[in-house]
Amino acid sequence: MKKIFIAGLIAVVVIVEAVMLAGCVEKNQVDVEQVRNYADPITANIILAMNEDKYAKYSEHFDQTMKNAIPDAVFNETNVVIKSKIGDYVSNEFGKAERKDQYTIVYYKA
């Protein structure tokens, strides 16, 4: 359950970025290298920001819709729960990338 929650948070952020670049790949196909070129650094930034309790860094790549969905207070509350249950971020591992409707979903194990 813990991994799913973290993966969900990461997936939400990556989805926003993926929507902006969705026109770069053919329908229903994922160019994993291209996706990882933008998703890997964003994912690392988000998780490191969670370690550092820095909302500004965490939400750096969010559009206004994402900032409204995950405001500073929600970030702080969620981050406390994550850290208390599983601790700080140590590393991540790319899982897979897939297309679903108009979204590219990227999975990581962290």
C-alpha cells in the first residue's frame, strides 16, 4: 500500500508532464528513452524535495491545476505520513512506461 501511494503521487506529476509531450509519440506507443529523458529528472527532483520538506522544489514542474490539487498543506501532511511509515527516499528504479488514453504513465519503485 505504501509503494502504491508513493507511486501514485509520482505518477500524478509525471502525467502532467507527459500530457505536454504526448504529441511526440505515436498513439498507443511509448518511446521509453524519450519519456525517461524528461521523467527521470523530474521524479528525482520530486522525491528529493520530499526528503528536504521543500514544497517549492516539489511543485516546481506543476502547472496551476496540480498546485491547486496538491497545495503546500497537503504536501506537508502527506509527507509526514510517508516519512513516518517508510522513511526517506534512498533510490529509485524505473519500472515501465505505458500509454493510457491521452496520458503517458511512468512507474518507478522508490
